[in-house]
Amino acid sequence: MKILVIGSGAREHALVTALLADESVTTVICAPGNAGIAREIDVLPVDVNDANAIGDLAYELDADLVVIGPEVPLVAGAADAVRDRGIACFGPSAEAALLEGSKAFAKQVMAEAGVPTAMARVCSSVDEVASALDQFGAPHVVKDDGLAAGKGVVVTDDRDEALAHAAACLARGGDARVVIEEYLDGPEVSLFGITDGTTIIPLQPAQDFKRAHDGDAGPNTGGMGAYSPLPWAPAGLVEDVTARVLQPMVDAMAKRGTPFSGLLYAGLALTSRGVRVIEFNARFGDPETQVVLACLKTPLASVLLASATGRLASLPPLQWRKGSAVTVVVAAKGYPESPVTGDVISGLEEAGEVVGVSILHAGTKITDDGIASNGGRVLSVTAHGESLHEARERAYAALDLIRLEGSHHRRDIALAASTSQ
Ligand code: AMP
Ligand code: GLY
């Protein structure tokens, strides 16, 4: 099987690694990829905003399966463009990817499906925002309706800051909208389900660390680290969320005539009043994928192909490795506000030799001086171990060997969970 992976992050590096380990796979090609992926397989340029360019590339390569990593090409219709050319694709249509592309749309489908989520109001003026903020009270939750690379959400006790974020989103004009929500208290869980539009198979749950700095301080980011599984998760969580959240969403999308096939990512809060959905994404999460795939024993390509071809119901149950995985993101100086790129990274070889560790690349490029940073999130240092404690020790031992001028990373990824295990 020849597979084309679209994207350039550590999520795609993790996908490529898992696909290469599958015996049914002969070739994996990535577009556009990054410096780490390019050391393992062929990478080709592609504009991820251009759905037809992705479809054409898949056709020229005669791919058997295309796996689309990021949300931007999905929302732009890349999966439709690939399928139009008669090629199997892992990823939802543009219409179905709206579950991620519009928070207001996702709320509407959740209401239809009876899925528990935060109360919310969709606002298109600052006056509406002010009244919604007062209705729900502090802490205030303000979300840009559209895609914002993980940076569209502000959670704050400061009403002026909440209003300012809403005003900035609305200032884009056109049909710009913001969603104001009730605040959900409680630990967060990311649960991924692989679906073919009818059947959905949950993966192992993970937890992401969204804030930039230790102790959950600082601004929201795309994700600074993750671990899986969750030793503290209540028994039956995965089955419960599959029955009450994932399957009803799949059924509701099918009923609308826009079936969702690909990866449905439920971002959940375990509140004192039960599980609530914070958001849906239409693709593998980053950095959670790095730890979930590090634990998956079942060959990945067979699962993604079964999703793309509507055969998930006939798949045997997924197998998982014993133990845990941790990933820590190395972010460029200034991330998330204004990342500085172009600095050379050293110590990558030594770090990659630490037992159980893979150095997954995100924003990296090859220069005459060596591998250099090329984005806000630069690396995702991922480790597997027999326990969370061991996985953490391995990840941080590798991280301490890596040098990137001005970079920062969190020291507390999976710390609380590993001490309670
Ligand atoms: P989202 O992009 O919707 O996942 O939001 C990013 C982050 O903001 C989430 O992971 C939460 O930490 C936080 N967040 C979003 N919505 C809420 C909410 N209703 N209550 C509390 N925190 C939230
Ligand atoms: N880890 C959060 C996301 O992928 O959106």
C-alpha cells in the first residue's frame, strides 16, 4: 500500500512513523513534511490550503490512501478532492469538517444529537457579547467561531480582556462571529474516535497541556505536551463517552446527509455535573497523537484504510502496548505570540538515542548549518515507558540533551498524574 500523508507537524511525523511500522505499507510519502520526516521518507512540496493541488498530487503519485493531518486542508475540501479522483482518503469532507471549522455549527449538531456541552451564545456584535458575558459570569470564555490554530479561545476573569478578544475577532468583519460560553470546571480529556461515517472506534484517552507555562500559566497554545493513558480516569470513561458523545455525533452527521468519516476528536471537561464537550476537532490532535500512537500496537494503516473504505465494523478490537507515553513540546523563543525561527538545533542525535525516545519534528527545516527551527512548535520529544514516571524520565533526559537558543518547554507534563499513579 502506498500512502500519502499531508501536513508538516509532529503529528504527521508520528503518523508517518506508525505507518512505516505497518507491514502492509510499501511506501509513505509526506507533503510538505519537515526536516525530521525528510530524513526518513521522500517529502514533496504542496500548498496545504489548495485542495485541488492535494488531489492532483495524490493522483500523480497513484496513492492507495491519503491521510490528511491538519484541519486547514480538510476545511478547504482536500478530502473531497482526493475522493473525486477515485482515491481512498482518511479525513472528513469539507461539509463534515465544519464540526471543527465553525464552533457555532458544532454547537448546533451537539444540540441535535443531545450531546452534553457548555451553554453558549453565538454573537455577532460587541453589545451581544457584553450581554452574554454578564449572563454567564466569570470566568469568561470567548471563542473565535472559525479556525484559529488553537489560539482563538480566551478564558479570563477580566471582563475587559474578554470583550477586547471578542471585539478583535468581530473586527475582521464579514460574517465574523464569536461564541461566549459558560465556564467548565474540571480536568480535560482528549478522546479520539476513528469512524467511517457509521461505526466509531475510540482510541486510548490522552491529556493535553494547552497553556504555555508550568502550572497552567500563560496563554493558550496549540499544545505544549501530552500523556496517555490517564491513570486517574474514571472506569468506563471511554465506553461512556463513546455511547453518549461520539456515536450520537456520527449518527447526527449521517442523518444530516453529511456523514463524518475520519478522526473525530472530542475535547472533554470532566465536570462535577458530568462529562461536557469543550470542542470537536475533525482530525488527529497535536500533540496527543504522538502519545496515543506510541501506545497503539495494531498496525495503523489497516485501521485508517478501513475508515476510508467503510469497513470499520469488520475490524478486530484494537490492541494497545502496556505502559505509558509522554511527549514534551520544544517551543521557539516567543511562542505563541511571536515565535523566532531560523536558529540551529543541536543534540538531536544524542537525544534520539535515549531508550524509548523518538524525536518527532514539527517546525524544522534543513539549512547549510544543520537542522534549524522553522515554526512555533519545533519538536515533540516523545517517550514510552513501563510507567508514566519512566516515560517522563526518558522524555526529559532526551530533552536535556537538546539545545535551541531561547526555546522553552514545560517541565510539568504528566507530573501530577505520574506521582499519583
Ligand atoms: P478549544 O480550542 O475550544 O479547545 O479551547 C482551548 C482551551 O480553552 C480548552 O482546552 C480549555 O482549556 C479552554 N476552554 C475552552 N472552552 C472552555 C470552557 N467552556 N470552560 C473552560 N475552559 C474552556
Ligand atoms: N491538542 C489540541 C489540538 O490538537 O487541537
